[in-house]
Amino acid sequence: MTGGTPLEDTAAFLRWFEERRAANHYRVTPVPLDGLDGWRFDPVTGNLGHRSGGFFTVEGIEASLGEDVGTWTQPIIIQDEIGILGILVQRFGGVPYCLMQAKMEPGNVNTLQLSPTVQATRSNYTRVHRGNAVPYLEFFVDPRRGRRVFDALQSEQGSWFLAKRNRNMIVEVPEGAEVPAHDNFRWVSLPLLKDLLRIDNVVNMDSRTVLSGLPFLYGEQPEAPAPHTTAEILSWFTEARSSHVLERRRIPLNQVKGWSRGPERIEHERGAFFTVLGVDVEASSREVARWSQPLLAPVDRGVVAFLGRRSGPDADWQVLVHAQSEAGTSDVVEMSPTVNCVPGNYAHLPAGLRPPFLDHVLSAPASRIRFDTVLSEEGGRFHAAENRYLLVEVPDDFPDRLPADFIWMTRRQLTGFVRYGNHVNVVARSLLACLMDQGNP
């Protein structure tokens, strides 16, 4: 291990993080969509895209979740290319350390957050932008160095992306191997990472989704008492995918109804959901020092929560999992936290039409909240997108009867499904990362 003292405590991390912030120059300036350098609205479809044909486009989608929800249209991000999110792991004295980077993203609420070793779209690592090479990419592309611990194609936010996937990877290099930590990178102990996940807006979304695969670093874990067998869970999930309705088709952005597109931004006529805005960016620590891009900006903070229970203080948590559909979900439904929504979007609706169990979460007393941290979503595509992540313990009299698209499973069982793509959604993976035990994950 070279290139800086490994980080093992929060105070040392925060000093290093501020040093990296001060060592680099960052500026994010709002600009009209019509003024974005290298981007244009197609004169026929109205779709917003980059002149290279790479990166992503903002188009329209028409979606339906059946009679109960009806049909709607909205803008959505189309990014067909598959990027790499990879964390390099090395043990020192038996303790796993992760090579992490202090990375600037234009949409981050605090500019700098802790990112995986590699966080790159295909356009980035094939250098469509003609910028610098991505450090450490050689560990995650063939021929690879090190042991592949975890490797899965994982989905991203289905409300904002259409069937978007990234390759999530964990690669372990042998103890004693020389892997220098370049500027803006540092080896961070796993116990420290677990502590940092409890601090608002420090560990970014891309790190969290990869960290949800860390339990596989330790091999198979012993079975724990569970309310359902794996076969029963798979049957429930298959039934949900078979019975849920998700119909959608891509449409030109200029055919989206209920949204207005002006020179400054794209926004909903009620001021709800999200807007699409433009920024000019300067960042001395990135592969390209200056660029322009659109960002999707939610209008309010979301809530992502598991209702949980356990049979004793040392027992694994059982979490209430929801089979949830979103407009951009790849395969009808994914395993989601009990609650995954922006409450403000439902404020005008009667209680019966609000998401199930939302009021259980929002009204929970502090004595039943076991985890509560505000964390950002991906700052490369979303502007100031935050969710409040919670684990709320249910009381003993919590109802036994559940809606058909909810099921109890242990945290370990849900983590087992992370190995397979399009099973566990991105916010569930984020929350699983936050709930890793202080011993082995």
C-alpha cells in the first residue's frame, strides 16, 4: 500500500477529505438548456442529446401500471451504454480496505463525495470526451488482475432512467501487492466505511450499490432463521412479475403531456416530480476539466425505508420488501424497500392512495428508528437529489396480514439476491450497504 496513510478513523478521513476539496478547483454554473455547449434539441423529436451521439439523451416515455394507476407520460433519461462501478479491495492485517476516491460530481449537494475506485460510463472510459484515462480501469476490464469477488449488472433509478444498468464489481488484490493510491484516492478500512455511511451525504450512491456486494467477500454465510424459504421468496417474486402490469413505449420528448419545455428548463405543469436543467462545469480533478450537461433535479427529498423486526438482539434483521414497478424498470418489478417515494408527490391525495406503510415510517417515534441518514443519489445525472434512508423497527402488534406485493425476508436473504441483476433495486442496495453489521457483512 503506497500513496498516503490508510484511513481508519473518521477524524483522519474528514481531514483528508477537506484537503482534497481545497486542493482542487470546482465550479458549477446554471445555464439554459438551449445554451449547453455540445448539446441540442432535435428539431423533429425535441429530444435532448449530445453532438457526439454518446453519453445519454433526454426523451419521452408513455407508461402504464394498469387500471389503478392509469397511463402517464414523462421525460426520462436514455443511457443504453453500460458503465463500470468498481471497488478495489486489499486486506492489511486481515482487515479489508477499499480503495476509494474523493470525486466531484456536478449534481452533488456538497460537490465532493466518496466514490468507488472506478466510476465511469462507457463514453468516459473509451474517452469519447478525449480526456485523461480512467485510473485503475485495468483491474476491472479483461485481462483482469486480482480475484473477482462480485460482478453483476445492476439497475439504476427506474423513475428517471429507462432500463439503465451498470456493471457493479468488487476485485480483491493479494495482501502485499503494491497498488499506489493516486491523488484523490485513499485506502479506507471497512469499519470506517460503515461509520461514514451514517454521515449525511458522504458516501455516494455508486459506492453504496457496489458495497451491497461486500458480503460476498466473506463467502457463503450460515443460514439464519427466516420467515420464508428461498423457494417461497422466488415464487412470490415470480408471481409479482407475472401479475403486475407495466406497459411503456418511448415517445418523442415534444409529445410528453403535462410538461413544458422552455429555453431554461423542462418542468411539470404542477411544479411536481422533477425538472431538467443545464449546468456548465469546471473541475480540475476530472478526466475533462470543463464540460456542459443537463441534470434531472427532483423537486423534493424522498424517503427510502425498510420496516424491520428481529427475534432477538443478536438475530438478523427481517425487512419488509416490496415488489415495486417504476416506469423504467427492466423486468416489470424489482425488490424494493418497504417505502420508496417522494412524499410531496402524494400530498394532494387522500390517505388511501398514498404509498402503503408511508405513514408508519413518517410517524415512527425516535425510539423505533434504528438507522436514519440523508444520502445523495448519483450526482453525475441528478441535481441535489437526496433521500432520507431509514430502518424502522415495527411494534409487536404490527399486522400479520400484508398486501400481496410485500413479503418479509432476512437481510441476509435479500443480500443473496444482489448477486443477480434486476432483482434488488438501487435504493434497496443502498440501504442494505448502510445496514451491514459491524462484524462481517
